[in-house]
Amino acid sequence: MIMSSSLILNNVGKRFGDFWVLRNVRASVPTGKITAFIGPNGAGKTTLFHVIAGTLKPDEGKVTFRGTDITGQPAFAIARLGIGRQFQDVRVFGGLTVRDNVIVGMLPPSDRDAWQAWVPSHRRSALMETFRAEAAHWLEHVGLQDRMDQMARDLSFGQQKLLALARLFAKRSDLLLLDEPTAGLSHSMIEQITKLIRQAVTERGLTVVLVEHNMNVVADLASWIHFMHEGRVAFSGEKDHVLGNRSVREIYMGL
């Protein structure tokens, strides 16, 4: 079966000084599927996300998104192309309300950059009502409808992860990079997060890329897995093929 790829990494490398954190990384991400990058700590998974999202420039290789070369483009440009990212250390605007956190992610760049100066007051009012309603929709979708007027800093860690997801959904990115989306969460919150990720793919056709250490989550969600070791993709394939591989189980799972 031939699958189309939203994202293609071709011989991507990144070094800090003389140390190559990533070297000759070759991987593809099937469109409309959930792909997981797994591997030991220090394998280069989060650095790879930085390179894809534009927060780090690769020292070699090429990153292609939907047929466009995005190698080395700044993060804001890559975000505008449709790649959204959730960080492992959850990043919300603590001094804003939960609803306003979502609205900030929804504002078009031209409006966000010069909102007060360039948008006529009547249009600004109408747009804000639209944004408020849309934000409320996504907050209800993730289960935060009762927290909309609360300050984001007062949310629990798990609720802040839900807020970060709501902001990504509202931005309507086509491809989501989720770095450890279930780390540090209770069992019930993990179930809630995994349900939302699955719905994003099966019901809205998004493409999701995970970095995740919880193998139960990986086995539950991912259809395709890239196993990273010492900065390289050492093994790739369908979920059962990779998780059942002897080398992967020995190196990563200690089995």
C-alpha cells in the first residue's frame, strides 16, 4: 500500500559544536495518520521537532512539507503553512484567561500584528465575537467549558495541556507536532488526551506526529513508528512491526 506523506525528512542533521545530535535522519509522515518517534532519552527526538518547527536550523539535509521545502524557515513561517506544535513543557499565557489563550492562537497574522491600529472598530468587534464563539467551541470540545473565564495559570498541569490542544485545534493546523502529550498525567487525563488526538485524525483528517515515552499510548494511537537511537532513525515501520522488533525491545524497552 502506497501512502502519501505530509512531511518528509531527507538526511537531516543537526550539531552543537562537534557533537551531532541528529545525523542522516530519513523519515516520512503519512498524511491523515498518527506517526510516533520513539527512542531512549537523548536520541534526538525533541531536537528533530525543533528542526521541523523552525526553532532550530538543520546543519544538513532537507525538510519538505506538502511538497514545499521548509528547511531553515523561521518558526512563524512554518506555523503559517499549517504545522502546529505542543511543547512538553506546557506553554500557556498565564496572565490571560483560558478563552483569551485560544483567541490569541486564532488571530490572523495581519490582525495580530497590528490589531488596534489597522482593523476598523466595527470589523474588530464582529471578528472578536466570532473568535470568542469559536474559542468556546474548542474549549467545550476538550472539556474546559467551565474554565473559560479563569486565568490560565490557575489551571492544573493536565488542564493546561488540554488548553494547549484547544489552541492548536482552533488554529486549524493541518499537522500537529505533539511532544510528550501524556507525560505527567493521571490515567483518566491520559485517556482524555488520547481520545482527543484520535478524534483529530479520524474525524477531522489531521496528521499527527508524536514524541511519546508511554508505550501504551504509542501502541494505542500510532499507525507508523520511527525508532530513533543516537541521533538516527534506526528502524521504521508499522506499529506491530517496530514494537515487536527484537533490537527495539532490547535497546529501548530493556526486554
